[in-house]
Amino acid sequence: MNEKGNLLLIVGIAFALILVLPWLVVALVPQADLLIKIFLIFTVYMLVRGFVGPGALSILFTVVLVYFLVLKYSTLSFSVWLLITALGVGLGSIIVFGAGQFFRPHGH
């Protein structure tokens, strides 16, 4: 039995479910769309403010990105954000686990 192939299949299914999850939530609970949009607006603003700094240019970039990412493609944007967050948490946990193994005293 090809164990590595099964693992890749499971990871692929998990990523597909993460990408489909926001559409299912919005279809089942229509009020979730408003919450997702509010969350994305705050996320975009904080990201732009962190890169550009406070000021008029930051507001201008935020307005343009909010129009495209939140008003036009909110569910897709939220799906991608969930996927990136899941990958970040997964890779971060691998790094923490590896560091814990590396710095563990030998002989235990």
C-alpha cells in the first residue's frame, strides 16, 4: 500500500474542504457573509497600514483593495486567507516541533 500517496490525498482533500468551507457557511448562514466582509476589511486595513504606515496613502490602498477583495470576491478572498492561515499554522508547528527535537538534551 502506498502510504505516501494516501497522505497526499488526505492533505489535498483537506485543502479542498478549506477552500469550499466559506461558500458552505455563507449558503447555510447568510449573516456570515457580513461578518466575513467586516473581518476582511479589518485584515486588509491592518495589513496595508503595516506595510505603508498610517496616512492618506494607506487609506487609498485600503479602499482599492477592499473594493476588489471584499466587495467583489469576498468568499474567494476568505477561502484563500483560511488556506494561508492553515498552512502557516501547520508550517509553524513543524518548525516548533523540529526546534524542540533539536534543542532537547541528548540521552533523554
